[in-house]
Amino acid sequence: MQNAADIHVLLVTPDSSLVTNFTNLCRELGIEAQISGSTHTVPEELAHAKYEAVLVDFDIVPETLSIMGGVRESRGNRNALVFAVATDTTHRHQALRQGANFIFERPIETIEIRRLLHAAYDLMARESRRYFRCTAEIPVVLSQSEGATDLSCTTINISTSGMALKTPSPLHPGGTVQIALFLPGAGQAVRAGGTVVWDDKHGKTGINFRCNTPGGQNELDAWLNARFYELLTARRALL
């Protein structure tokens, strides 16, 4: 899960001028461009980081099949958009066969890259939102088995289906809890059933949960959506 509203793009190309141009244009939209060390390190980079998009230079990079396979087989990056640099007909057909979403060709025009980034922005933001975990202190009451005292807790961060909490006493991984989540401004608590997935025995616990009703899930998602797009807007305003 991402702890901030960030959009990341992995650049797989040895073309330094393309890297500079693409990175500068990404910065206009608050997108962080990461340069791949080499084509051989792409699988490792995909395994250790979340990217909303990948740029692959089909004109220059020979190992595109393994790179594209690595993207689509990556647990966290299989839905990443793919920008392909493919100038001649052979490379364009190759890029399309391998699943590229957007294609541009050399000579690379700044206005065209900007147009494609703007066209893809909402799709990248939507993919980032799926993994968004909001840092927030929200009151939570946990109910355990019958007869056990309810625990008043506070979230450290929260996503659509998981939360980290500050707890007054340790919980046992694998244990089940009932959750009352008091979102700011909400008239009533969002209720959910959860499972403890970790506890550090020092006052912090991680819980996976599922809201009891579609209405509760919609309320939580609407709150998370608002926080996510507020953070995206603030990030862009700082650039």
C-alpha cells in the first residue's frame, strides 16, 4: 500500500534526452519518474516498488518481451499503463502485440508527450488510488469475544480494506474483531468485521477488514477518495 497520493512512472530507456524531457513533463503533473538502472534490473524494480505506468523504448531496448512480461506478471504492477516509444512499423506492431497502451515515435515532440500524459493522468491516478493508504488519526472501537472489554483505539493509517492502529493492549494475530470506525463528519460509525494480521506487542496492530454493508463501504471509499485527490492537488500545487 502507498502511504501518499503519488503517481510513479518507471523509465526503461538509455536515451538521456528522452529521460530528461519525459521527467520534466511528468513533474508538471506531480508525477515522479524513476529511471531504470538497466533492462536487467527491471524485474527487481517491479518487485520492490509500485508504478502506475512504465515507459519502454522499443526503438532501442532489445529485451522488450521479457520486460513487458515482467510488468504483466508483477503482482503490484500488472495494471500499469505502458508508454511505448516505437518509431517504425515493426516496432509499433511489436509494442501493440505486447500490450502497450500509448505509443509515440521519434522525433519526440514535447507537445505530444504532454498530450499523452494528460490523456493518461486519470487512469494513472485511479490505479494509484487502489493502493492508497491514508495517514490519519481516526477513533476506532474494537469489540472482541463476548465478555471482553471493548478497546478504544486510533488509526495510524487506513485503506479500503486494511488499517494500522494504536491499541491499548496487544491483540493476537488471526483473532477476529468487530470494528466501529468514526469517520470525521460522519453521523454514525462505519461498522466492519476484521482479522488481526500483525501486532508488534508495543501498541501497534494491523487489521484487514470488510465493511458490514455496501453503504458503509461506500462511505469509507468516498472519504478516502476525497483525501486522495486533495493530496494529489496539493502535490501539484507545490510544483
